[in-house]
Amino acid sequence: MKKVWKGFAAAVSAAAIAATGFIGATSANADEATVTPTPGAITIKNPIEGDQFKAYQLLGVTIDDSAYAYKLLGADNAAKIDNPATKALVNAINSANATAELDLDTDTDGKQTTISIPNQTDDNTVNAFEQKLVKAISVFTNDANMRLFSQELAKQVATQNVPVAGEATAENTGNALVIKGEDDAALPIGYYLVDHVDQANTGNRTLSAYLVNTLTAAGAVLDLKTATVEFEKKVEDWNESLGDKDENSGTIDSNAWQDSADHKLGDPVPFMLKGSLPSNYANYDVFQYQFSDTLSEGLTLDKDSIKVQLVNFGTPNVVVKNLTADEFQVVLDTNNQTDEAGLPVGATKFTVKVGTEKTQGAGDNAVTIRDLKGVTSTTNSEGKIVDIPNFSVTDTKVVVTYKATVNKKAVIGTTGNPNKANLSISENPDNGWDGLISTPEDIVIVFTYKYTVNKTFNGQTTNVPAQLPSFLLEKFIPAKNGTVNINGTTGNWDTVAETQVDGDSTNGYTASFSHLDDGYYKLSETNVPAGYNPAADKFFTVTAEHEEESDNPQLTKLTVTYYTDASFKTVSGNPIVTNKPADGTIAGTIDVTIDNKSGNELPSTGGMGTTILYAAGAAIVLIAGIGLAVTLRRRQA
């Protein structure tokens, strides 16, 4: 009998060790340094400041060399049977095995799927029950079954009010955390469940799964099994006049994704949200995964453009799955508003919840979530749940792409139009339904600029014509069959806007063109006032520098370069360069002064001109007559 008992004990010990190694995959940043155990204490490796733990003793143990004999807790048989820890273990075994369907006692005939607490408290009955209980625990040997058992055990520890044996909070990061009993007393040796109950607001780090292990007199060391996720938001940028818009624009294969961009009015701007999976993803039964996004007022969301994919970013990139409409949900914030023109009033907020719909409970207690597991797994021909083809926890990321259009409310210059987003995931691998953690927000900014014509007439803003002129701004857009050639690229002039000059003599006369981006431009005066000569066309480029990789991208330089003609080969004057000062901003407004000169009146027939001509003609006739008379007198003499 002693040999059989030692065999049971060894099996339980192995199960406990397997549980510790399984419950929560090792963090990618785990500290592998050796930690010396503290006698009479549970030592946690890899905690960070703010981590909180509670330890619950479930069984006692006596140890003889490598033989472990586990004991029910309690001063006598009645106390052992009625102990909250005993009830928690029995209920956890039965609840877990309802799913696992294991044989809890292979030494008896038939399949034993449940275990029950006896009614009698005599020594033989209690000892036999103790052995059955320990043997039943030892059956949960593989990763999935042990995780199932530990999750149910944690629930029952709370339900049965199992007392906390010891608790501790990490006061710093990097040092091992020691859990002892009350008043720093040593913990009794035995079988323990350790719960990572809370953590600092670290954002992208999951809680550790439940840790189960045996504490010996020498102490026990548990490796904290947490995991992290990564998130980023990107915006796409291009110079339209250069024709450098990526042929894969708006997709994961585009090379133009960065943290800032500049775009003009009406541009549908592509955005991308990308999140990874935690290394302990397999430990979750359900996994909530959702992106929260906030667009500036100057951008109008195209909800229909939202697309969600699973992408394996190994070499090469492989689209694992294009999610269908029932595999994700877009939720618009109820506070979003629009004006009469359909433009946003304030920021536009929305959430993309990724996964299939899953409900827990019924009636008023029903809770519905989106479960990512529903799209990353499938059921094979044998009825087993397996990963979908090409899916990898390490390399697969969830990608959301969408477009938002630059509208008239977009902010000009340095402030730009910031857009922020973050990722929220299930925090607890043992209960994916309960609680989310969120990454820090990632910010991208869309910049846009303004071109203003300061209009003068004969160098001044007084004595202006009754009818003010207009200006036409055009942008060069490459086209295969275009009629314009700039530096070897064919294209056409595309109308940006035509604006009439407005203002007064006090504030000046201007014509403004708002919400421009970089490119080649042509400015022409139209509707020239009577009595004034048209101003020469202006040809110029707008170039901008803004930080492509930054947590808070900035507009750092805005340059306008004028050219002598439409070939854009010869620069006219010095470029106008605006650098961002160390403690200031770039307004983003480009100013140019254009003067209209009035013309002089040319001579014409009629009026005073005619009188002068008649007088001059009469004088010529009179002189000719005098000359003729003198000549005749000389001949007669």
C-alpha cells in the first residue's frame, strides 16, 4: 500500500510541476537568472512594480526524500471533510472533468468521471477519500486539462472562501517577490494555487495564468508567466505630382506606411491598425481583441472601407484570412455628431471588435462578446479544434485598414490632424470574459497647407478696380496620355479651385486656397479687371518634411520653390523655406504677393489728337505755299 501511495504522490507531484510549466507560456522578456528559493515561502520570478499575488493552500504534504504524501487540511477528520479547500478541490475536479471526460480512477472497473465527499468521518473512509482525491488530481496531466483544472480551481477557491495563506505586492521591477504568511511567518508546506490578482497599468501585458505547485520546506520558485502584445497605427503618404503613390496603396504590401503624411482636400487617406498576439494566446478559451480609434474633426470616416485581415508576417507576407462581415463588428461612438453638411462635429470615435459572437449566460445575465478564437481556429474532420492554415501566434497579426477623407475642417499647419488608436485584449488567460487591458495610444498626424495670394493694384491696396480678379490654382497630375510634360513625366493640370479676390483697403485683398499638400502647382489670374494687365502665371512646387517615425510626429520644414515656366527646370529666385523653430510652430500658410499694373492709353484719331494733327497739317501747307511763292519770284527776276 505504501508503494501505491508513493506512486500516487509522485504522479501528483508531476502533475503539479507540469501545471506550473504550462499555465502561462514563458514571457519573451523573461529574466532567466537563477533565483534562490526562500525557505517557507513562494518566490515569484519576473514581477514588475505593482504586481499583486495571493497564495491559497489546498493540501498539506509530508515528504520523505523524493516521496510526497499529500494530506487534507484540518485538525480532525470532520474538519478535513468540511474544509473549504477540500470542497474547492472536489468541485474543481468534477467541473473540469465534465469537459475533459477523464477516468479519475483507472484502478477500478468502469470509468469514474466524478468524485464525491463522503458522509462518514472514520479514519478508513477519510483516508480512502484522501487517496482518491489526490489520484484524481494526478489525472489532469496534459497542458489543456491542467489549465482547465486550475481555472475551475480558482473559481471554487473564491466560491468556497478558501482563506488566503499569503499575499504580496511587488514594490519594484526586476527583483524576485517573496510570498510569506501573515506577519512574515513561514507558509506551511503543501499544494498551493497562486493567483496573479492585479498588476500595474502596464497596458500591453497580460496577467499570469494561475500557478499551481508544491511548496517544500526549502521553498518554491514560480516563474511568472505573462505575455505582451504590440500595436501600431500608420497612415499612408505620397506626392501625387511625382506619381509615387504605391501601387499597393491601402494594403499591407504598401511601402508608404508611416507616422505622418500630408494630404489635400478630398483625399481618401488610408490608415492601418496592426496588433500582435500574446505568446500565451493558446491558454485562453476565449480572447477579446478590439481596436479603439479616434479621428480628428478634419477627417470623415468611410465606414464601408473598413477591412479586417489576419496576416502572417513571416517571409513572405501571407494573408491568412480575410474576415467576413460576421467575423468583426464596427461600433460607432454614440457621442459622434455631424453637421448639416454631413461633416463631423468634434472627433469621430469607433471600435472594431474582432472575432465571432459568443454569449455566456442567459436572460438578463447574458454577456455577449466577440471571440478572436472563433476566427483563428476551426474544427477538423476528427472533430478537434485546430488552428486555421498558415496561422502562427508568433508571426500572425490582426490588421485593420480603412480610409478617411480630408474635409474642410482639417487644421492647417503644425497642429495638423492627429489621429490616435490603441488595442485592448483579454487580460486574464484563465478567464477571457473578464476584464480588458489596453496598450498606450499610438498617434499619427495628417498635415495640410494653405496658399494665399496677397493682391495689390499698381503696388497698393487703394483705388482698386470695381471688379476684383480671380485666380485659378491647378495641380499637376501624372497621366499616360497627358498633354503636359514636366521633367519627363506626362500629365495634366487638374483644377484645385478658382477663387475670387476679396477684402478691403484696410485689411488687404487676398485669394486663399486651403488644404493643399505637396506637389507641382500653376497659378493663373482669371477675370482680369478692366484697365489692368494680367499677372504672369506662377509655377511652383510645395515640399514638406515631417517625421516619418515618431511617437508624436512633427512638421519640421515647408518649402515653396518658384520656377520661370511650366517646364519646372529653372528656379526663379530663392526658395521660400520655413523651418520649425525649436520652441515654435509652422503656420503652414504660403504667401505670395501679385500686383496688377494698369496700362497707358495709346494714341487714337478724334478728339484733341485730331485737332493737333489738323493744326500740324495746316502749318505744313502754309510753309509749302510760302516756299512756292519765293521760288516763283526768283524765276521772274
